[in-house]
Amino acid sequence: RGLVAAAVAVTGTSVVMAVAPVGVVHADEPVFINEIHYDNAGTDVLESISLAGPAGTDLSQYSIVRFNGGNASAAVAYTSPGIATPLPATIDDEGNGYGEVFIRFAQDGLQNGGSDGIGLLFNGQVVQLLSYEGIFTVAAGQGAFSGLTSTDIGVAEAGTEALVAGQPLSLQLTGSGHVYGDFAWQGATAHSFGTLNAGQTLVAPEVKQTFSENFQAFTAAGFAPVPAAGQLDSDLWRVGGFSDGATTFGGTFASTNDFARGPASAAVATGGVFAFSVAEGNVAFGVQPTGSDFTAPGLLELRLVNTTGTTVDQFTFDYDLFYRNDQARDTSVSVAYSVDGGAHFTALAGLGFTTPAAAVAGSGFVQHTFDAATVTGLNLANGDSIVFQWSSTDGGSGSGNRDEIAFDNVEIELIGSSPDWSIV
């Protein structure tokens, strides 16, 4: 069983499928038993079971199976009394793309306990086997459920609960999430058959696409769409603002010019891209700005394609900046992002930095860390790109040569809501 984008499917008939026994799987189920009513004071009313799940779910491949656990060591399925109101064909949308539907049984259609319960099958496989007022083990000859032991939901109906305005109470899941394991069973309260339970919020799960780069394998050997050792992937990275011009996304730039100055463990003076050793065992993407390199402005850009399978509505962004403050002119770095291919950029507040203008002779690299930024309100469709840009200019103070700067530990998460679910 796996989850893919499309629809899910429940018959509402009491059928035991003749298939080999499988284990009980329920904590991560997107379609699950959500509400139960089996007993009240006087004549039982509205004995029902509900299912909750993604809106639009096709319920034709599900079966609800009732179990009599009078013999708790050998519980058996039963089909009589029958069904008064079957499940509908699909789950409706009651908000956030989720809903609840229910199956109603005829009078006395659910056993009153103890150790009775309900099973849920999908395409012949056991999804859930729940019980109330005790656990049971299913007898042999009960199809996929044979030999399985139920999970007690931990709450029950005493059978003394009075009707309220002619309506019974029920046992319900409450909490917030999108799968069975996110919720907890609550004792008898006013039923909500046909709608999501009071105190229950179903929300689509987050889908995350993570990007991380620490430049440990980078040797400033250039950029290429199929990077060789020491190079960066030019489908992801590009630079600009050098006397040798700019690289392009998807291009190859491997000559020993501004784009490929190589590794450096000591201070440099030549403008260009370096692999700086900023600390023992730590390499970062480095740049030596000069009057004609990386100052008017200098650009480092990272392009990520949304491959989540859904629309991204937010992202988180973090990185570390290193600088060697051995020169008497400051350098200012700012960060921005673009969702229109780089035509327009939006600044990321709090992620910029200006190096000190006053030089410290013999200075080594100093690390500056940032609080990760979170940006919401995006609408980045699956397959579209987002570009992150570091921009460097003279800060406006001091004169002469410029401090070396380096970028490291880039961490980005693109976050969206899950697409529709299907079980196959």
C-alpha cells in the first residue's frame, strides 16, 4: 500500500474478504473510523459508524466489518441486523479538503459489548480493527482479520446515556491532524454523524522539499550542468558582477578566471570566486570583491524548482556568512528571492550584513549566523522555480581594498500542502 495523488475508495457492506491475513495498520491512515454509537438508555437509536478522510475519496473499495467478541479469544464477524443507510459513494468536503460520512445500521445492528468491535478493509487489506469495552482476537476463518487482536479505543458507552432531543450521544475522535494517529478518542458526547466531530480539525499535511549545501566538496573549479569534482551545479547556481561577466543557469564555466579561482587557505587579493577555508575542516563559497568584481553589485543566485507535487505556499531560509576583516573598506550583503524567474526580487529582512570598515590586521574569518527566515503567502506551482539571491556592494565606509566574504550552510525548505490522496 502506498500514497499517490488521486482518489481513495468504502462499500458500507458487511463483507469479510477471503484473503490472507495481514497486520493491522491504522496510525497513518488518511481514511479512518471516526465516530461510533452502539448503546444508549432504552431502545438503541441511530447505531452508526462514521469514516473521515480526504474529500472526494471514492469509497467503493472499503468494507466495514462488525465483530462479536462474546468469545474474546475467537471473535466472529456478523452481518445481521443489516444496514439501514449505506455509506455514500464519496466523502464530502467540510473544510480544508476533508469530510465525514457514516453508515447507519438497523435496530440493534451493533453489539453492545463487552469486547465487540469494528474492522475496516481497503481492497481486502486490513486498515483498522478497533474494539470497545475490551479487546478480542479474531477467530480462524474470518478472512484477512483471522488471528488479529483488536485495539481497544479506551472509551465506551454505558448504555445509560439518555437521548438529547431524541438524538443519541457517540464516541468520537478529537484533535488536529490528517491521519488516525493524530487524534484521540473521547467519551460520549452529542453525536455529529455526517459532519466532522466537534473539537476535531482536519488539515492537509505539509509536504517539504529540502535543500542543503555546505560546500565541503567545492574547490572553486567552476560551474557545469553535470558538475565535475570541485564544481557547482550550474542548473542550481550562477554568479554575476565580475570583470569576466556572469555565468548562466545551465551553462559551463570551468576556465581559471573569475569564476574558478580555486581553493585558498590564506588571504587573497585577486577578485573572483574561491573555495575559502574559513575554519579547520570547513570550506565555504568565497568571493574576493574588488573595484571591478562583485561590487556593482555582485550576485550569487540559487535556483530551485518546486518538485513537491503540489503548490508551495511558504519557505524557510537560513545560511551563515563569513568575512575576513583585514581591509579598510566595508562590504554590504543583502538577500532576496524571486518567484518570476528573476524579473523582480523581494528582500529577505534580517538576513543582510555589512562587514566592519575598520580593519583588523591579520584577521582570520569571522562567522556571522542568522535567525532562519520564514516567508508565507507564496503561490509557487509545482514545476515552477524560485530564485534566491545574495547581492554584494560596497557598504559606503572606508577606502582601499575590500574584505573577503564567504557563504556557507545554506538550508532551505519549500513547504506546501499535500495533494489529494489515494491508496493503491
